Amino acid sequence: EVRLVESGGGLVQAGGSLRLSCAASGFTFGATYMTWFRQRPGKGLEKVANISPSGNTFYGEDVKGRFAVSRDNTKSMMYLNLNSVKTQDTAMYYCAEGTGFTDRGPGTQVTVTP
């Protein structure tokens, strides 16, 4: 059974940084693409970043140059470093197995204050 658990969300001031973590189990993590999604208040689901098993990355335009996705295949963990955050980064952040949203965690809330 696929299990994904996000952590690290919280309150951060604009311009600050935060690190989200995703603990994965129930599948061959080291052979699987992983994705971070977010849902901002009143908005649809948005792909933030993904990372291939070997570490190749993709970023959405809104976060390119500010966020960094990484993974540790030995620990079945994925991370998202949020830097230079903006109030519009306020959202529920989800990690997901693969590139779709079918198998995902419950999410972790990030709130950016002015």
C-alpha cells in the first residue's frame, strides 16, 4: 500500500524559507518519479515540481529559481526547499507518487505572512 506523509509546513514570513519533507513507503521509491503539488486558496491544483529517480528536476514557472526539490533514495524521502517565499505561495502542499495526483499524502499547510 502506497503511503505518503508530508511534514514541515507552517507559518513563515515573506522572504523567508521553509523545508517540506515527504516520507514514502509501500512502493519502490528509488525507481519512481515524485511530484510536489499545491492548492492555493480558491485555486485549482498546481504542479510545483517533480524529480526523476536519478534526480532530474522540473519546476513550475511560479517557483522556478526559488524552490528546490531533492530526494534521498536511501531513506525514501523527498524534500522541497521553499526560498524567498511570497504570500501567493500560501497553499496546501502535497507530495505524490509518480507525476499524477492519484497517490498522494494528506498534505501540509504553508502560510506566508506579509
